[in-house]
Amino acid sequence: MLPELGQIFLALALLVAVLQCVLLLVGAHRGKPAWMAVARPAAYAQLLLVGGAYAILTWAFVRQDFSVEYVAANSNSTLPMVYRYTAVWGAHEGSLLLWTLVLSLWGGAVARFSRALPQAVMARVLGVLGVVASGFLAFLIFTSNPFIRLLPAAAEGRDLNPLLQDPGMIIHPPMQYVGWAGFSVPFAFAIAALLDGRVDARWLRWTRPWTNVAWAFLTMGIGLGSWWAYYELGWGGWWFWDPVENAAFMPWLVGAALIHSQAVTEKRGSFAGWTLLLAIATFSLSLLGTFLVRSGVLTSVHAFAADPSRGLFILVFLSLIIGGSLLLYALRAGRLQAGAGFQAASRETLLLLNNLLLASACAMILLGTLYPLIADALELGKISVGPPYFGLLFLILMAPLVALVPFGPLARWQRDQPSRVLAPLLPWLGVALGLAVIAYFNAPQGRWKTALAVAGAAWVGLGTLRFVWSRLRNSGRMTAEMWGMTLAHLGLAVFVAGALLVEAQNVQREVPLKPGQSLQVGRYSVVFQGVERTEGPNYLSDRGKVQVQRDGHDLALLYPEKRAYASGGQVLTEAGIHPGLTGDVFVALGESLGDGNWAVRVHIKPFIRWIWGGALLMALGGLVTAADRRFRRLPEEKAA
């Protein structure tokens, strides 16, 4: 009876969400306090019902209830217990239920922590969240029901996708969903502002931490996904511009622009209409990511579904949400008052350039991601857009952004003198260029990329620390918002160094080796000691043994594997990795070539950990910014 109870919970949650959006939006429009009073109870009820449905599905996996079709398709009796919990979101239906649960958690959090805001504002915000939740719940119930019975029950399940039987998959999807769904909050506030006809500084300040938290979680989700792909897929890369990777990256870019634009609107009253448009675009791109992953329009290791009927449902829902939002924006944005003016030399101008570059990068990625799909739909032939397009254009667009980062915190609002901002940074520009020259002449390969990596990272890092020193010297203190910005900018510097250095200095060799033979790669020697057959809980493994030496001294013993999973026969590569602050030694086992020979692939990945360290610093910066007490103190009412 539990699966049937789960379906009842979802149906009741849909009813609550529909009542929530109708009563709250109509009540706010007509000024009916009694109708608006259901805002918080409705949000809490929806959370409890969706949470109850999720708990029931989790219990079905834990006790291996193969009478539930979704459980039988994504688990079996040999699946380790920890992966029974994560198998809940291992395929389309369960991952959509997790998405809906996270969306309900955000709605419940808004209801809990918004008591200081006007009732009409909260009614509109929770009403808009109710509209979004209604769409996801309807999608679950009518096209993606995870509680469908399988009669008679299967004697054994088919197993969870082996790619997902990994610790990285325990953390990565929830983090990314928290980020994606979290952008529904600034989206709801943007629609509430357009319905009200003004951008109120009282609640604009309040909405900023929500945006920062969502962006921080999405940063961690993308970083974890990159880390998982690096060590799990066996190819040794950290980003491939896969369409689903792009689907996560696009809202991240526009979300970063939104964070900076919100700061201008809250503090100066400028960019009000642009800020609302960015809030709409960020969540719309999050929904687009959901469409790409679940519609079957693309093939990816990250994709969940290939059901055209589901794709049509999402496309209609996407059109209603995005089309309705943009129509409302077109009708109401003109009513917003313009903020204070500013001169070309000002912090506003720098942040505007920041926004334009981030938005242009997102548009470039969107074009490259969708163009092959559109060309295929119009029967123009199969077109592939890959890393050469994305990598080159992204570097061209981000180079000026990196160059401008140190100027922003030092510039004044409204008007400034370029010489005043440039003067304190000139010595550090000289240091960055000097380090770049040294790196260029000492790089064993990829000299230009190495020089760019060192120059960009040093320029952003030193420029950011110069701001901190100036601030502490002049006022003796920094707010949490300033510390968060500092951490995020330092994270960008670390990321730039890692991403460019690993591209410039990566060394790869693939050779056949017999036990006892060795391979020399730069300072490293890899000694192949053979392969043994081992047995895991639900797989058989050919487990290699590789001794890694550096400069003649033993460094690490690695165990790369090729695992054959019993239920589906899928064979996966598990790399052996020796991690280090200045680089990784990555060893993957290829195919058996007979007579004891095995194909062995060795990568030397300099500074690759800096990529994820930079992402972690950026995420931490977003969370520290959100913790600033100033955001919890509402200013006097002022409308933009």
C-alpha cells in the first residue's frame, strides 16, 4: 500500500500547489488578507506531502520492493545499501521527484524566513513558486510516476546504472538541483515585482542572499560533476562541453551576472529592469537544462530520458513559464523608474561590462548547444559543435572579464577618476606580467597558455588582495559581503591557473605494457606490475597494480581497474590517481592485448586540483556573502 500512498501524497501536493498559486496571486491582486494568509501553511503542506512521497520511494529502494517498476528498473538485490538511497534519483522519475522536493524545500524556506516582508509581496512570491511546483508535480503524476506497480512483481531488479554507483553521485545531483531550483526564488521575486510594478529596495536586499546561496550550490554541483567525470569516465579530462554540462553552466554564468546586477540595483537603484530580466533568464535556463536532460533530444552520459511525450510536456511547460514571464516583462518593465545616473568611469560601468561579458558567454554556449539540435530538426544534416568552438570563444570573452576584475572593488559608485583606480594596481600588474614572462621561458610546452595562466591568476589574485589591504588600512574592517567577494575572486584566480595550466602542461602516453615493464613520462616512471581478478559486491574486476616513481623514488602504488557489472554486463574503467597540489598522476587500464600485455594510459595533469579548489572558494564566497547581517536588516522603503 505504500506506493499507492506515495501517489496520493503527490496528488494532494498538486492540489495544494494549484490552490496556493490561485489563492495567493488573486488574493494579492484584490487585496484579500484572508486569502493571502494561506501562503505559509500551503508552502509547508506542499513540502510535507512531497517529502512524504520521497520518503516512501526511498523506503521502497531500501527494502528492494520489486513490485514498483521504477525500483525494479534501477536496483537489484546485490546493490550496496548506500547506493539504494542514491538510486532514488538514479533515473528520470526519481530525479524529477528530487527536483520537486528541493523546489518545495526552497518554498518552505522562503515561507519560514520571510516574516519581515509585506504580506502581499510574500503572497505573490509563494504564488509564483506554486505555479512552478504545479508544473513539476503535474509532470510527475501524468508522465513520470515513480510509483507505478509491476504485476506480478519482478523476481530480481536490473540494477542501477554502474556509472552512478560512485561516491560522487551521492553528492553531485542534490547539490546541482539545490542550485537549479534555488534560482526559482529570485525568479519569483522578479515576477512579483513586475506584478506590483516596482522594485522595492526593502525586499530586493532580502532576495540577494537567496541568489548567492543558489549560485554557491550550483557552483559546488558543477565542480563535483567535473571531478566525477575526471576520475570515473577514464578519459582524464575535466570538461568536454557536453550539452548537459553546458545546460548546468549557462544558468551559472547568468546567475553570476545576476549577483552583480542585484548589488547595483540594491545600492544605487540602477539596472532594475536588467536585474529582473536576468532573474527570469537564470531560472529559465535552469528549466531549459531540465528539458535537455529529460526530453530525449540529445545523447549524453548525463541524460536521463528519451521519451518524446515527456519532452513535449516539458516544452509546453517551458514555453508557458518563459513566454509568460517575458510577456509580463515586456508589458511592465517600462513602468520601473530609472535609477541614479553614472559616468563612464564608475563601478556601475565595470559591473555593466561584467554583465555583458557573462551574458555574451552564455549566449555563445546556448547557440553552440542548440544549433545542432535545430539543424537536425530542420533536416539540415548532422552538425557537431565541440570544444574547439566553445574553448576559443569562451577564452576570448572571458579574457577581458579577468582583466577587469581587480578594478571593480576599487572603483567608486557613480563617478571616479581612472588614474585613481589604476595607480594602486600598476605595481601588481608589473608583477603579474613579470611572472608571466618567467613562466613563458621556463615552460616545457604550451608556453603561451602557461604565460596567460600565470598572468591572469596573478593579476586577479594580487589585485583582489590589494583591495583587501586598502580596505583594512582605511576603515579597519570588512563586511561579510566584502569577504565573500574576496573569496570568490580569489577562487576565480585559482581556477584560471588550474584550467589553463593543465591544458598547457598535460602530458599523455598510451602504450602496451607487460608485467615488469615501465614507462617514462617526464620526471615520472610508471612500472606495470600486472593484473589480478577480484570480485566486488556486484561486479568482477581486472585490477591492475602500478608503481609510480618520481626521480627514481617510489611515490605511490595505484590500482586502476576495469569492472564488469554482473547484471547488465557493462564494463567501466576506474582510474588509479595519485593526487597532488601541483599535479596528478592518472593511470587508466585499457584492454587486454594477450600474452600478459595490457594497454595502459598515463596522464600527468599539472595543477588540475586547482580547478576544483577554485570552484570551492567561489562557492564559499557565495555562502559568506549570503551570511552578511546587512541583508537581514530591511532599509526604509525605496522603489526603483
